[in-house]
Amino acid sequence: MNLLRLQVDKPENNPRFTYYLLNTEFFRKSVQARSNQAVNQASINQTEVGNSQIAVPSAKEQQKIAHCLSSLDEVIGLDSHKLDALKNLKKGLMQQLFPQEVA
């Protein structure tokens, strides 16, 4: 298996912003369009990745965007925990309201 490690130039690029950027549908489609298709697994070489140019905002704007998206991730995570707790509460209430008869 071949792996490719991308390293962010931290003074100029916010690593968290880069994470979000690399997970966009636009970026995935861009990589897929330039990749070599194969039966089991597509691939893209280092030179092709190295020649890629991605327009990014200023470091200050990257920080704001990354902070906003990270905040949303936190809210989603908290809401997921609340949802799980409510599902467990519902399950417990249903077991109390509709007890199963033992055969």
C-alpha cells in the first residue's frame, strides 16, 4: 500500500482550515479527476499532488473559517450526545410502559 503524507506550511496556512478544505466535495472531485483509475484502487502520484494549486484566503480569514467550522463540529457533537441520551431515555420508558412477558 502506498501512502502520501501532506504537511501544512503552518505560518502561511491554518492546519484546521486545510483539514476542512481537504474534506470538501470540490477537493475530492478535483483529486478524482486527476487520479489514475484502476480496478481495485485509484491512485495519484506525488508530482501531480505537488503541482496542484489551491486558492486559499489570508491566514486571518483561514483562522476565522476554521474556528467557525470547529464550533459547529462541537455543537454537532454535543447534539449527538443529547440525541443518544434521549434515545436511551425513550428506550427505558418504552421498556417500563410496555414490559415484555416472560414465557
